[in-house]
Amino acid sequence: MLTKSWGYNMIITKFFKTRRDGVNLYRTYSDAGRTVVREDGAVFDEAVDVENSVHSYTEGEPLPDEEITAEEALAIITGGADDETE
């Protein structure tokens, strides 16, 4: 397991799984329940990269306390569009 310390909290990177094509995937997350921010500014709850990825991460804002439903996630991704008519 690889760990990178950024002050008191840590970014953890560890083996996640091997894809069917044999590529190893590694999961990166914050041990303090914070987002992870990639070097290009992209923000994730957690990240999964291929082995030997060039990406680096730092800790960001605290993760939201509430989980959202699949329907809420779809609405966010699609800009809030739904099938209802007014």
C-alpha cells in the first residue's frame, strides 16, 4: 500500500482490482473523509487509476454527509432534465 501524507490526514493509494485485460487498478482516497483533487483541479470522492498512472492527488473539501440516490445523481449529470411535463 502506498500512502502520501499531507499534514495530519493522508491520501491513501492501494491496489483495487485487476481488469479482465490484466491491467491493475489502484484506488486513491482520503482517510479523513475528504475529496481528492487531481493535479488538474478535477475533484473526486475517490479516484481509480491504472497502475503507474502519472496523476497525483491532494485532499480537498470534506465529503458531503448525505448520500444521494441514483435518480438524484442522474438529474445532476443530465442537468436536472426529467420526463415530467408542466
